[in-house]
Amino acid sequence: MKRSISLILLAAACLLALAAVTALSGCVAKPAFSDPTGGVTTPASPTSQSANYTSGYVDMALTIPEGWQWEAVQDKELSAEGIRFRKTDDKAVSFELLCWRNGYGICGTGVTSTELTLSGGQKVWQHTEERQGSVWVNIAFVGVPGDYVCMIDDDGTMDSAVWDGCRDEVLAILGTAQLGRGILTEQQAIDLAKAQYSGAYDAAWGRYDVKTGCWAVMFSKGAMGGGSAAVRYVDSDGAVSDEERQLCWEGSMENGEK
């Protein structure tokens, strides 16, 4: 009898141990939160994951595939912020998708600019400059509410062969980009402003101020960015006015800028 009781207790102990092992094997460690200062690296996911960054009117999301990881970053010196994504097994392959709060522009000397349509339908300008075996790359999104630009991390350059090897994968990641979710696009702002503008014009374009959530839509005679321009301001609720909101950026589009 005592032996039977001992066997029953031993069997019960084995079952409890098995259950504990099964429960532990199903546990998944929670990844660290992304640090807006860039001080904490979010661990790579075994499958694709969504990278999100929102701060005021700055808003972006990317789908990060297996083999890549991401973190949120803020660069106070550049007044830019967004998402850094890089290869898990090669930190030299690292890129940043940033929104420039004070506007973005480049010097076009020596730069080759190519207009691309990404897999998600987004229009971008790919700006590249060859530099003796290395390449400088900026990829600027078009028609979105803000100056969103993807660039190589650190000094903006990498070995040309490395870029050639990762370019398609980087463009595929950027093809998942969602920028300014819930905010009027440039075309939507232009259409709203057109309905309220009766003057003559040859070109219309817009610039978005992420500090105020306001579109400045320019109507100009002659080439885009040239000559005088009438301005209409489109607020975040779609209201159109000829009066500038406080801090709403107003300026013509220069050649080479997005």
C-alpha cells in the first residue's frame, strides 16, 4: 500500500514538472521599449514587426522584416526624428527614416537624382553621389505631410558594394512606409486650396509644417518655385485661409529640394 502511494506521488510530481517545462517553453520575452534618444536597441523579431514613431504632427510607420531591427531616434542638432533600422547581423548596414522639422534641402552639385515609385506606390527622389568607392544616399518622399527622408546612418555614406547589395531590401522596407497617417496629403491640400482660389496660376504645390499641422499651398505663374506666388493655408481640419498660422512655414520650393 505504501509503495502504491509512493508511486502515485512520484507520478504526480512528474506531471507537475512536465507542465512547468511546457509552460516555460511557451514564454516569450518582451522586447525592450524603443528609446527616443536612440539609447536602447529593440531586439530583432523572428518575424516582421511594425515600427511606429509619432510625435505631434510627425508620424511614421515601417514594416521591419526578419533579419532587421529598429529603434526610435531623435537628433536635436538636426531637428530631425524618426526610425533607425539596420541589419541584425551587420550594424554597418544601418539607415534612418527621419522627419526634418525645419525643412530639408540638398546641394545638387555632383548629385544624381532619380524619381522612383516604391512597391507601396510612394513617390520618392533617390539622390546619390559617388565618392571614390563609397556612395552618399538620400531618399526623399514626395507629396507627404512633412520632409521625410531616408539616409544612411552616421555620416550618410557607405561602401558602394554594400549599398548595391542592400539597396533592393532597403527600398522594399521603405515601400511599407506610412507617413502622416490621418493628415491631409499635398494633393488633398492643393485641391482644397484650389476650390477657394480664383486667381490665375501655372503651377500649384504645397509645403507642410509639422510644427503647426498647416499646409502652405503656393499658386505661381511660371515654373514651380519661380516668380511671385499667392499662398493659401490649409489647416489640419481642412479650413482654407489666406492668413498664415503662427509659425506656419512659407517659402518657395528651390530646385533640388523636396
